[in-house]
Amino acid sequence: MICNHYFITMPNFHDFLCSFIFLFSRTFPKTFQGPHASKGNLNLYNSSIRVLCNANSSEGFDPQKDVSLPEINLRNGKMPANLLSPPPLSSSRPHLAFFAGGVHGPIRPILLNQWKGQDPDLQVHDYLPKGLDYYSFMLASKYCLCPSGYEVASPRIVEAVYSECVPVIISDHYVLPFSDVLRWEAFSIQVKVSEIGELKRILTSVPENEYLRLKENLRAVRRHFVLNQPAERFDVFHMILHSVWLRRLNLKVE
């Protein structure tokens, strides 16, 4: 009855959906329970396609039937303008690598303990000092360190893609978004948690021509992580639909 009432009185589905999301988020604010919400019905849990940002294979995420959703932080509904217009590929980036973020989860304390304030080439911070700009550091760095926190996913990965700062994925159980169609090794570097102490050696050992190839590929895949309104071909909305479609082909519905 509630849904029927809204469909009758709302001028269009967009307004209905916005109202539903607002009401649901206010009533059930503990969003971290979302991935577990369907476990009460095992048939639903086993036969549904879950689309999750926290695509953690150690917590029940099944890449054969579930979809990894890129996490995008839309400040004021939009991405920062400077991230959407990165400098030319040939521009100098003075910092080898950059990270700034909260010290939470099992991985970030290892990164901070190992590298915070230890090497000027690796700009590793918990929170940036006042007056320094987070996105300016991204745009001035060759590599952006993307360690998992409480959850395996982080908006930092998409922000790195936008700023054409090669993502360095530091996670043990993260199923990367669109990895069924995108070759992440072609535009990012993956580092095991056990290799955090070797970060500088790993990054400085990448030949310049290989770094430029990673950066060029990053620019090529960038459109797949852009959220447009209205949606455009090959953008993140269509990539999500494609990922769901691929899994629906192989999912047995009872």
C-alpha cells in the first residue's frame, strides 16, 4: 500500500526512488550490515546476485555470482573538478607515492608504522596537516597507495584512476571491480601485505616505459569509472549492468 501510494502521488519514479532511499537510510543507518542482510534466507543468499562495494572474498563475496562495485565518494554530488581534468601524461610528478587516510583495519597500521615520515619519496600520512590538499598530492604523485581499511574497498582507488595516479592495491582479499573484463595488472600494481616493507624497491624497480604504459592504460579505462547523468555508453553504470548480466547468464534460479 505504501508503494502504491507513492507511485500515485510522486510525479515520477526518480522522486519515488529518492524518497525511498532517504527513508530507508534514516530508518536503517547501519549500512555495514548490508552485505549480510540476506543471510537469514539461505536460498535468497545463494541464488541472488549481490552488488557490493565491500567485495571481500574472505567474508562470503563470491566472484562467480556477486558483483564488485567501485566505491565513489561524491562530495556535494560531484567529483572535484581538478580530478576530472588531470594534467597531461608528460607532466612531472615529483612524488613517487602518496597515501593519507585514517589508521583503521589491519593493513594501514603496518603501512603507517613502516613508512610514515621515513622517506620523502613516499608521502605517507595518517591525516594531512592543515593547509595541504589531498587531491593536489594525488595529481603530483606517480603512484597512489590504496591499502584496505575496515573494508577492502576505498574511494581512493577510483580517485587514483581519475587523477591518473597509478593505483597500488594493498589488500589480500579484495575482488577488484570489473575484473572479469578489465585487466587490472595493465593499469595498476598489486602489492601483498607482506611486501609493504618493500614498497619503495618495488615501485622504483618499475622501468619508466612500463610506468608510462600503466599511465596510458589508466587513461584508457578511466571512462569505465566515471558516473554520468544521464548515463553514457561504457561508463560505470553500464559496466555495473554488464557485470550483473554476465553473472545472470550463469546463475541458476530456482
